[in-house]
Amino acid sequence: MNRFFPAVLACSLLVVVGWCLGPSLCQGCSSFVFENNGYAVFGTNYDNTIRPGLLFVNKRGVAKHSFTADLPDEPFRWKARYASVTFNVGGYQHAWAGMNERGLVLSTMALYGTEPPAPDERPSLDWGPLWMQYILDTCSTIEDVIAADSLVRIVHSVDHYLVADRSGNAAVVELLDGEMVIHTGDDLPVKALTNSRYQTVINTWSAYSGSCHLLPDSERRFCQVADRVTEFQSTTSEAARSAAFDTLDLVGGGSRPWNIVFDTEHLRAYFRTDEHPSIRYVDLQQLDLRCRNPALMLDIHEPLTGDLGNHLFDLSYELCYDHTLQYLITVGDYDDDTPELLHSWIDAITGFPCYSVRRPTGRRSNPGGP
């Protein structure tokens, strides 16, 4: 018997459609990687007319699954090996950007013309944001991310992605003409991404270096970021974070709906928003990341400062429901069946069970580790 009942399937598609409509409201997002003394400092901005957002601390050891399946009773399943902090637009498990406890970081930008792979022998993941959470749950290096392409296939996406690991290795992941295209190593001369195909903006930057102001918006932003990335020299962590926020100001024209800087050396996620411009942060090393306790969350626009560890609260079904409902209303994907379908959906994603996992190695001690 198929346990993934029609209501959950229907709502998963509803949320997918809502997410796919979201980037049509996008003003322009940019991401980049500074390599600072052997660590990645990853900057990303979310310039979108949809302002509400939630921060989640996702615990390790949670068993998860996809919501569509190519064969009955065979959804794609995985267990979260790593905990992560994510910034979410559409709601819980809908990562827009995030960093896990091994320092793997990624963010997403709208890319018109995205074409995910056709069905094949690989199991499927419903949409790009869930794929992003899967990557944070299971990968610690760029090599892991590349290998994941052979394990699972994204069904729906309108985005491309910039990914970096703790040491500063990076990759651009795009879904073009039904294939996953990955730029890394020598094929990634600049660790940055905006809202145009990577090869297109690299060619444009090479041709127009020094004349960024003459270019269309996405190409202009890439050119500005590429100049900053190639000119960056290692400095103190504080100065590197400041340079990252300055770069986000530059490409955002002073707009800062969400500005996020991930410091992989200290495993901290720093951010500010237009509603509350003070910089605050979440420190993964200071949190209990075991799934015996609920996931943690916070409204990203809360007027707080400094370390947010004591302000995070347990995952709330009601807040997750209300946030996603408002998101779907905002993007125009709401009808009379939406509330009932959404309750089924939130029941499913907040009901992922907890299993113990061995503590990840190769990182600093976590006081909450099992």
C-alpha cells in the first residue's frame, strides 16, 4: 500500500509550483566565495519582493524521504548525517541557503531556461529546495556534491546553485538541456554566481572587465562580484566578513532584503535584513545538534543582535503552517483546497522521525554531540 497518500502528493506539487513562481518576483540574487586563510567565507543576498523568511537549525539523525516516487512505495530516503542552519523562503525543509556542521555551504539563484533531467534509473527528489536540504544533510565536500548526481535526480527546479566546502573548493551546479552541468576546478575561474548561465557571465566578464556599469543587471552584478573575488586577499575573519557584507551592498545597490555571510572557519551564519539591519549570527558549534530534541527556528526579521543561540525556539507546527500559507498566497497559488492540503504537507515534513547517528569526525568539538 502506498503510504504517500494523495493529499501529501498534491500539496507537495502545490508547494513546488509556488516555489517555481517565486523567482518570477526576484529582483536579482548574487553569491560568491572568498578564500580566507584556508577557509571559505560565503556571501549571498536574497533580493526578492517576498520578504518573510524563517531560519531553521536542522538536526542530524533525522530520517527523511521524497514525496513523489517513480515506483509505488519507493520514495527516495536518506538520513541526515549532518546538522545545518538554513534560511528558508517557502517553509520548513525548503532551503534557500544554508551551511552544515562540516562547513559545506550553498545558495540558490533563479535561472530562466533551467531544464531538469528527464526520468531515468535514478530515484527522484521533488524540487530544488529539498535537493539543497539533502545536500546539506549528506555532503561534506564538493566531491560529495558531484557524486550525489549519480544517486538522485531533481524533478522540478527553476534555479542554479553555488556550493562551497569549508576549505574553499567550490562548484556551480546548473540544470541545462535536461542535464546537470557542474563547473568546478579549472572550469570555475571565478567562484561567484548571479542569475545568468555561468559560462555566459564568465565570457562577458572577460570581455568587459573594467566596464561593469555598461552591462545588463545580472552580468553587471557578476562582473562586480568577480572583481571583488579575484582581488580579495586573506585577512582576519572579522575583516573578511566585513568585506563580504560590503560586496553584498555593492551588488544590491544598498538593498538588503536578506544579506547572509557564512563563516566556515567558525561555523557561524551571519545575516541582516532590511527590516532589521543589525548583523546577528547563529553559531553551530554552540548548539545541541542531536535530533533527540526538536529542530530550532526563528523569524529572520526578529529585532535581535549578536549570538542568537538563546533566542531560537523549538520547531512550531503553527508557525510553519502560517508561513507557508502566506507564501503560497503571495505567489498566487491558493485555492479552497489549499488549507487542507497544506495541513497534510506540514504533518508529513514535521513528522520525519529521529534516529541516532555517529557524530561526524574531522571538525571541532560540539558540546551537543552524541
